[in-house]
Amino acid sequence: MLLIGVGGAPAYAESTRGQQWFLDAMRAEEMWRISTGSGITVAVIDSGVDPSNPDLKGRVLRGKDFATRQPGDDHTDYQGHGTGMAGLIAGTGAYDGGRGAFGLAPGAKILPIRMPDVSKAPSEADAAVEFNEFAPKAIRYAADEGAQIINISLGQREDSPKLAAAVKYALKKGSLIFAGVGNNGNKNNEVEYPAATPGVVGVAAVGRDLHRTAESEYGPQVDMSAPGDDMLHACGGGTGLCRSHGTSDATALVSASAALIWSKHPTWTNNQVLRVMLNTIGGPTDGAKRNDGIGYGIVRPRIALKNPGDPGPADVYPLPDLAAAASSSPRPGGPASKGSAEAGAKKTEASSKGDAGSVVWGAAGVGALVLVGGAVAAVLAGRRRRSAV
């Protein structure tokens, strides 16, 4: 994820909310009359979450710090990435009397779980070992703390039995896990974990045109999609505001979507919330049930809040990868041939299914960010060993 930080109060101009096109596309204000995500805790397994940003005031709980080599604790964000994800999920727009940046589920709480910065590991192999040591611990901690939703906007290229076991543990404890599929779709498109781990919902990114973004990875590990291009949100401490793009951002919006639905239906299980998300998704226009570009489609929480459909059985996971893994047959999270993945990714439009919101999505404009009174810095999150996806 590329973060462009903008310092100084003038950057939070009156047009901040107006530049958050993805909230307009998803009709956030209309949804907030029904649900804001209140009562739902979203664990953000990332680089830490800084609660000093005004748009996150009162949203960030005390969490857990597994990054013992980095200074600070779970409220210290060593990269800025975790705070950005928290902003997309639960930003309240509180800065300057309500003219700040909003998240999709401003009533949700954030449980920060800080992962080690494995980009500083001696080698890619060492980074994978460290990631697969601490990511399972982070997932288990989130589940034990009662986080209904676990957001993992991180990825690396090695799966592990510990990671798979932690995912199963969290699902049994009642959590939903969302992870970004990665941002190398226009490069080597290597499968990343935990997005490809059975039981984790792999999230791809789409732009305002409802197509998969060029960088968003594609393949059978993609389950659903959300906006992930030209995003504007709270980040960092003070009055930090960032532009970013990538499947990290899309994952945060999918997590926030689940929070909105679960808040409206607090007695539903994780399986039922996910099933309703699938019931109401904006599916591929090629007529397929899913494709490798956007999965089953683009998440539409507004439809889910109004017409959720049958939530189905409480104890049956609605995606096929867990059952496929249990039967040792090829699973959606496993590597696919490049040819088949590319063929599936060519048609990535989402069907409106009679939803006028898709028209708004395609037509929504984005105002230019006026950089006034502050320094501008571009920070490229390293992808060499462990990536912010």
C-alpha cells in the first residue's frame, strides 16, 4: 500500500469527506441510519494503531504487542499502515467539528495487534518463519479477546500448519477473518497467505469503474472484492491524512462491511454474517458464480442491511475451501496455473442486480487533495519479505 501523508490542519479541508468516493459509492450515510458497527470489535493485525488521530479518538482499545524489537507498544505504529486500516474501518470524522475522515463503520471498536516488522529480517526465508510464528499467535489472541472480525492487511508467500490451525481456532471461537490477496497482480501474481489459507476470506481491490485494479492479485484465492483505489483516510498521529491504494484498503472496507451487518444482527454467527455478505454481493457480469478477478463479487453492505436473505445454518462455513482442505482435494486457496487465473480475471465487472448504487459508484467524482501548510512524504511499504497488501 502506498501512503502519502499530509501534515497540517489545512489538509483537513471541508472537502475531506467529499473526496472519500468509496463512501459515496457504498452509500455510507444511508447505511449509517441503520448501523454504524456499534458493539463490534475489529482486530487489526498490522503495524500498530496510533489512537492519537482525532478521527480515531475513543475507537482504539488496548491490544497486544508482538513486535518486541520495535520501540513502543500496540499503540505505536512503526509504519503508519495499521492506523490507516483502522481509519478506513472506524474513522469518525471528528476532526474540526466533524469535517475529518470517516471509516465505513465509525461505531466499531479497533483491537490493535502489532506484528513484528519482518521486512527487517535477514532473508526472505527468515521473514516467512517470523511471520508464521507470530501471525498465528495474533489470530488466536484476537479470537480469545472476543474480536468478531479479524482484519489482516498483510501477506507473505509461505503457508504453515500453525497458521492454518490458528484460522480454524478463530473460526470455532466465532470470528471472521479477512485478508488482502496482495498487490502483485501486474507483476508475478504470487499467491500470498493468509489470504489463501482455508477459512480466510481473500479480498481483492476494485476501482471506481468496478473492475479489478491492475495491481490486485487474481486467482482461486480471491473470495470477494471492495474499493481499493485512490483512497483517502485518517492515518498516523496528530492530524494525519493519507491517500493510499491496494488490497489492504479493500480488506479494511470488507471488514467494516461485516461490522455493519453484524451490529444490525448481533445474534448471528460468523458463518451467517459471511453467508449474507455472499447473498447480497454484486457478482461478476459474465454470469459466472465467481471469477478469479473479483471472486464472488463486490461486497454490498447496504443491500445486506435491507434485504439480507436467508442467513442459513449457524454452524456451516459458507465458502468451499475449508471442506476442500479437509478432504485433501485441491482448494481455492492453493496455487493456480497462470493461464486459468488470467482467463478468469479478464471479466471483472460487478453486476448491479438492479442496484442503482453501482451507477453512483461508476460516476462518483474525486476532488483533488489540496496540499497546504504541511510537508508531503511518500512511504512505500516494503514487499520484499512481508508485504502490506
